[in-house]
Amino acid sequence: MSRPRSAARGLVVRDGELLTIRYRTDGEDWYVAPGGGQQRGESLAETVRREVYEETGYEVAVGSLAFVRDFVPSTHYDDRGDDGHQVDHFFWCERVSEDPDDPTERDSVQVGVRWLPLDELGEVRFFPGPLGDRLRDVGPDEMGDGHDAVYLGDVD
């Protein structure tokens, strides 16, 4: 069994909308906060900054840690064997500029970038689902204010 993969994602909110990456597999769209795997020697904040820029073209300032989740696919899907373990760290972020550059490195199944209204997170396939539930319940005054991070557990 390999070691858990460390990843970091940015929670960028503007006017009640969350910056998301839109993926398409098997003809279905699904959404996640931009981010990805931490590289050797890179801090989690550096990972967030790099990944958000690569996938969306937005430069961001990284704020406080908001949520942490484990993801062990074999505990959620019967057809998955020992296929890994990822730990995602979600950070509040703010855009440095209004207009994005062109994304420099999209994931293979990424089909776009979308500002998704927070109140629609329960109506689309957003991962992880419990994070969408929490983001819908967080008021704008509570986003990025340095509250203690929330551990979501092993969730999909």
C-alpha cells in the first residue's frame, strides 16, 4: 500500500459563488474546488496558489485552512481495490485580480471553469458532498475569518 497523497485546494468565493472546476466523465458533469497534489518541497499554500492558477488562470492570495478531508476510494466504491488514499486541505483564498489568464495546465477530464452559486451546490454533483453542504451553510462573514479548520472525515 502506498502512502497517502497530500493535496491542497482553494475555496475562492465572490458574490455568493464558488470558483469550481467542471469535469466530465461518462457524459456526466461534476465539480470540485480547484487544486491538486503537493509537490516535494512545496508548502500547502504554494500548492494551492500553483494549482488554482494552472487550472483556472486566477492568481490567488491563500488564507486560512478551512477544511480537511480524507478520501479512500475503496471505502466508497465497490469496484475500487487498493487504489490509494488522498488527504485534501481546503484553504480560503482571495483573487488577486479580477480577470484570469488562460489556464496553463488543465486536468485530462477538465472541461471548464465555473462560478457555481453556493445555493446550487446541492443540485449538482459537487465533491466532496459534505463540503458543499457546509459551504451552503457558512455565511459570508464567516468565510476566511480564521475559525478552526473542520475535519470532514473520509467523505466522497
